[in-house]
Amino acid sequence: MRAGRAILGAVFILAALAACDWSNGRRASFSTPPGDALVARVGDAVMDVRIMRPPYSAIWPFDTVAAPLETGRVLVRFTGVQGGKAVLVRNDLVTSDRDVPPLWVPVGVSAPVTGYAAAAQPITLVLGPGEYMPLEGRRLTVRRVAPDALDYTIE
């Protein structure tokens, strides 16, 4: 009898989790819309992704009123040109909000944005025309590189 209740409880929990559309408790929110012919100057952010998670509550899968909480951010900046290719720097950040404590923050790595802490060392990518970088289900494709500008698309 007890095993039957445990199985029934597990089935109910799995069904409740399947009913909500949060995959693994996180969702990406893009501030840069997908589209053609995007242009960035040196120092501009080319992708800015906020990582959201559902709020914790007693009725979480059925709570449609509570706003999601931001737990992190991925910021990709165009920092210059090297050998005819675009130099992009990716920063993985976590919020430094006291209500959403980060699990791990490296020592000695500064965050380029206030209100966040670095979650890892910045990653530098050098991409030429036609090359792309995947990020949270989207793809940044380099179209053209000028000495002080980058033409790209987000698909």
C-alpha cells in the first residue's frame, strides 16, 4: 500500500512538472531580437541573454501569477578585429542579488556589468564571415567584418 502511494505521488509530481513549460528550471530571455542586418561597433553588446528560473512557491507548477526570477546573464560583446575576423568576448554572469545566491563564483574575475558577478572566466572567440556561435538555442552568424564594425544576424 505504501509503495502504491509513493508511485502515485511520483507520477503526480512528474505530471505536474511536465505540465509546466520550464525546461530544467531555466529559460533564456533574449534582449537582442533575431533578424537580418544587425550592426555593432567596437564595445557594443551583440547578444544579451537573461537566464530566468521559475519562482519557488508551494504551488509552483500551477502558479501563473508569480514572475520568473533572473539567475544569470550571458553577455557577448564585439571587442575589435584581429586578422580580418571579429573578436567576441562572452561573459557568463550570475546575479549578485541576495535573494538569488549564486552557487559558485570564481575569485578574481570581475563582471563587466554592475549587479552581477562573473560565473566563469570570459571566453574569447574569433569569428570570420560565415562562421557562427550557438547560444541558448539561437545562432549568431558573422556576415561582414569592417575595421570598426561587425555585420551579423541572429537566427
